[in-house]
Amino acid sequence: MLLAAAVLAAVVLGATAQRITGLGFALTTVPVLSLALGPLGGVLVVNVCAAMTSSLILWRLRRDVDWRRYALLITAAVVGILPGSVLAQSVPSAWLELVVGLLVLAALAASLLARRAPAMTGRAPAVVAGVAAGVMNTTAGVGGPAFSVYAVASRWPQRSFAATLQPLFISTGLVSFGSKVAIDASALPPLAWWVWVGIAGALAVGVLLGDRASRRISPGRARAALLVVAAAGAGTIAVRGAVDLLGA
């Protein structure tokens, strides 16, 4: 029951953050779910939940989606997802915990430093960002920061970027989940059916809370709180992985 409560609380928080800022579900939930379900199982659940959350949000933002950029980014992301799936399933648990924690911390740092990057145009930066997002989404569940760095560097308007992230998260989440389960179906954590039903309900509650909170909380403040929570969780995962490696 405590495990289920932790998972559901993380899902509500992540869905709320994503509704306010356009991203943040994975950054918020990966640390908690990886600690609760293991790095591989936790990321698998995050992949599914991220796709479901973005499906709920996409309808509200559909008019601002840049489908041309989406097509370019998702094509590149799929290229990164395939080797990332193999890597995620072949690395020992302790190493994967360390990698997941460090990747999340690196993604957070990249998000903070992106505003200082020079402007970039053309297809090449989009392809690099897409591949990086695919690899990170599959191994650590966090593809958003790679897209964020590209958005800032390419001066992509925030409204269009936040909207386009939703179909990107739906696609990358489902492809990442499907590719890993196809390689090894036993990687899916053995959660009871009622936990999955609870997760679906928690996603809806989080989006509704995000709708209300977005009228009172600025995206900047929400993003700052998100970074603190995600950094603390990622640091915990990385430390646990390192301790397990040293004790092996």
C-alpha cells in the first residue's frame, strides 16, 4: 500500500507539473518510480504514463502544434529509441540506477544552461536533439530536456513548443515502452490491476489540478519547484546505484 501511495502521489504531482509548464512529468516521476519499482520498471511505467498525460493535455493545445517540426523530431527520436532500448535492458540494475540518476541531473543542468546557447537553425540541431531525446527517454524516461535545449537554441516560441511536446511525448513514450517490452516482456513491473486504474485516475486528477493551478502559479515558479524535486530524486537514485556498485 505504501508503494502504491508513493507511485500515485508522484503521478499526480508529475501530471500537475506538466499541465502548468508543458513538460516535467518524467522529471518529477522518474526518481520516485525508479526507487519504488527499480530503474527499468520505473522508466517503463513513466513511458506509459507520460503518453497518457500528454494525451489528456494535447486536446487543449492542439491548435498550436507545429506538426512539421514534430515529424522531424519524432523521426530522429525513434532512431535513438531503438539502441536505447537494448542498452536499458542489458545494463545491470545498479549501473542503470547510476546512469538514470546522472542522466536526469545532466538533463536538468542542460535545461538551465540552454538559454546561454547561441541560436541554431536548420535540420541538424533538430536531428541531434531528437536522437538524444530518444536515447534518454528510453534509458531514463526523460526526453523533454533534450527537446527543451533545442527549443531555446532554435528560438522556438514557447506556446508552439509546449503544444508540440505533447504528441512528441505520446509517440516517444509508446515507442519506448513497446520496444522494451518486445525485447523482454518480463521487464514490466508486476503491478496489480487496481494500481493501473489508480494511476489513470491520478493522471486525470493531476491534469485537473494543473488546470486550476496554472491560473495562480506562474510557469517559472512551477518550473523552479520542479527542478528542485527532480534534482533531489535523481541524486538519491545515483547515490543508491553507486552504493550498490561499491558494495558489490
